[in-house]
Amino acid sequence: MDCYKYMSLPISIIPNKIIQQYQLQTLATDNGWVYMEIRKGMYGLKQAQNIANQQLTKHLAKYRYHPTPCTPELWRHNQCNVTCTLVIDNFGVKYIDQANAQHLVQALVDQYTVSTDWTGSLYCGLTIKWTYP
């Protein structure tokens, strides 16, 4: 069973274009409020991060990626040697073979808009310079 969230807004703060597009005037209460049901994530909703994480976890499970038990936002694949972490909208991926990493990319492309940086030079807005001993 889905657990939806509910909120209300005064119709006076909603742009006219949105009011007309969704015919909100007919839905407003006598005192000028519009009540809505939130079924997915919504910017500013404190539960948005948890909702997005649950959706991502469910989606990645179809491709046999599972969260690690002790580290939040860290997933591993059952068979491929791929570990990935998510921070906001940035994935960092540890892999040995690029074909295995491509498996993760394909899993994400199936549900999300994805861009890749195979150099690994930028993660979470940080420029990363790789040095090897």
C-alpha cells in the first residue's frame, strides 16, 4: 500500500497558467485553498530523498544491485565487480572492467536521463586528479 502525502496551498499563490491548465478554480475551497495529494517526490518535501532512494533501490534490484547493509547510498552488484555510491545526483562507480560499469549505466538509462564522464575527473562538483604511486 502506497503512503501518499497531502498538502494545501492558497490558490492566490499559484500562477494563473497552472490554475487554468489544471482547472484548479473548480477545485478550490470556499476560503480559497487547494488540497493536493503527492504521489511522487516533490522539491522541498523532506521525504523526497527517501522516496527517491526507495525508487532507485527498487529499480536497481531488477539488475541485481543491492544496497550494502552498513553504508547508506552504496550499492554492489551480485556478480559483477561493480560498486557505486550516490550523492545527490552523482554516481561514483568503482569497477575493474568497463563492460561491467556499462551494465550499471544501462540499468540507469532504463529509468533515468544519464550522462557519463569516463575520466572520473568530476564528482559532486569536485575536480578529482588521479595519482598513482
